[in-house]
Amino acid sequence: MSEEVPQTVFSARHDLSSGGRAIAFEPLEATGETPQRRSTGLAEFDRALGGGLVPGSAILMGGDPGIGKSTLLLQASALIARSGGDVVYISGEEAAGQVRLRAERLGLAGAPIRFAAATSVRDILTTLGQMAPPALLVIDSIQTMHSDQIEGAPGTVSQVRGCAFELIRFAKESGTALVLVGHVTKDGSIAGPRVLEHMVDVVMAFEGERSHQYRILRSLKNRFGPVDEIGVFAMAGQGLDEVANPSMLFLSGREEPLAGAAVFPAMEGTRPVLVEIQALIVRLQSGATPRRAVVGWDSGRLAMLLAVLEARCGLNFSSAEVYLNVAGGYRLADPAADLAVAAALVSALADRALPAASTWFGEVSLAGEVRPVAHGSIRLREAAKLGFRAAYAPPDSGPGVAGMRQHDVAMLPSLVDHIVGDA
């Protein structure tokens, strides 16, 4: 055995300090015209995007199969094409005849969209290079695209990353707004490499329940606008209809209040949405382990809230089954829902309806305090606009609203007194 010392080391063979092309630096202040956003023709879509499509941006849209991603993009493409914009729609999942049938069903067959069914990125970029850059390029979907320079079947990590890089580079150089449709895994995350979400400018999730007609377009990442903005649509026979007032979708509309139901003004980005929280308490006769079932809210936060109600308010939930539901299939992540959930639980336990036309919001701490939350005045104005006349909220929730009575709830025991009374 003899030892041989290499003559060159790795850093010497891969020295990148010379031999390149000098780059030009630019100041941060704008030296030219700011790119103008282009409206999609759908106000809810524009709202989720932050105001419209930015030229040269890359947008990734994910969602469950059959939720309506292709329908929404086909409607937006038709509206942009009819307004004078050049739109290219590439489908890698459906044949031309299938897309044509959907367009006829939606009444969009006459829209001047350049459509093609292709999966080769080389063919797509070669074709686009022979024409003027379009205003919008839709790729449905990125998991079906493939490059002949990369080994592996379409949908693999290397293929998705390589194809997305080439398409995004074309969008940046040409000023075309690019929309990539992404498949999702069984847990709801976008399939493929995580770096795909870092490469694009906007990540959107199209959500909804199959049993409900509403669909929510949620912005998860946006380099050109606010995050967590939503656009609300309703699935109809002629496609997706915009919902200007989403609060009416998640409220029951009944006149008589029922025990265990509380209305909560949630915040989605800058938009307030009123949702109804329903609670049911079932007393057990035997020594069976009580069940806790939650739909639309965090089960861990429900367990914490039940513990606070037992420790700070003296209520007994240990021998009862607790069921909590957010009406309409809505999913809540706002911590301000604590007070509304507590009100629904106490109302169901006492079998006493909450005051009519009232809303509840506030964050509950482990000490039983009700803490202020953000955007209190916006929540109050939305509730007043829909006819609510009373609001139970923590102190310092913002300036008052005309026609709205504000009841300060500083501690959780005072909430029980509001609902049950001194008895």
C-alpha cells in the first residue's frame, strides 16, 4: 500500500473568483416605469393576488383534485383574452377535446385563447420564442411537464424543478405572467420539491369541501401584496361565481337564537368574515371516556379552553361529551375565536341561548384573561353592516361603531355571568 498526495485540492480546481462576466449594479430607487398590474376580470381573484397579475411574475396554484383549479383559470383566461390580452393555455392532463367541452359548458368557447395540449417544455418554449410574449401563460400542470435534458419520468423532483426553472426564466425575461398548477399530496401540501414554492413569487391554495358549494382562494405567499388574503367563489352550473359578501355563506340566517351557537367575526387577511360556531354538550350516564370531536378548529386549543373553563370558572366538562363545529365547513385559525368558542360551550352546557344579534371575539389566556386582538374595529363594522347590534369583546377593542353596543369581557368568569346570570 502506498499513499499518494493529490497535486491540487478541490478549492483550486473549482476557483470561481475569476473568468466570469462582470455584472452591473442598479440603485434601489425606480429608474423607469413601475410594472402595471393586469386585472383577471374576477374581483375575488384580483383580491387574493393583491390587486391583479404582475408582469413577469410566477404564480403556483395548488388544490385538491376536482376542486375547480382548471375551471377558475379557464374563466380568468377567457376574460383576459376578451379584454385584449394574449393568453396561452397549455394543458398536460387533458386533450384538446376535453378542454373544449368544458369551455362550451362554461360559455367560453368563443374566447380567443391560444390553447394546446403538450408536455414537452422544449416544444413549449420553442413555440413561444417564435411569437410575441403573451400576457398570461397557464401551465396545467407542472407535474405533467418534462424536459429531454433531465432523466426521470414527469413528476419526479428533478423534472419538476428543472421544468419550473426554465418556465420561470422565460416569464422573467419576457414579462409574461406565469401560472403553474400544482398537484397536492394526501395531506394537502403541494407535491414535488419544496424548493418549487421558493422559486415562484406567489403561492395560492384553492380550498373547499366537496359537500359545500363555496371555494376559497387563499394566498399563502405573495411578494407583491399582503399574505393571507382570500377570494371566495361559489360553484354553480356555469362555473365559479364570485361571492361579494362571504359572511352570508357561513351564517344560518335564522331569526330565533339557539343554545350553543355563537357568531364570530374572523379576519382573513384584510377581509372580515362572520362565521357561526356551534357546540353540543352530551352528559354521559356511565363511566365511559367522554369524546371530544372538533370540525374546523384546533382540537388542542379546544382541550386548553375546556381546562381553563373548569379551572377558572368551576364548570364541569369531564363527564360530558363535547362536539364543536364551524358551520359551512369553514376552517378557523384565528386565536380571537377563543371567546366565541367559550361562549358556545357555556351556552350549550347551560342550555341557554346567547343574546340575539350578538358577536363574540377575544383571545383567552391560561389565567382566564380575555386579551385584546387585532382589527377590532374592522370586525365590529362588518358585524354592524350585517345587522348585529351587540359585541362581547375584551376592553380596548377599538373605537365604537354606531348602532353597536360593546360589552367589555375582561375575565372568563364574567363571560359565564353574561350567559348564565348570577344563578
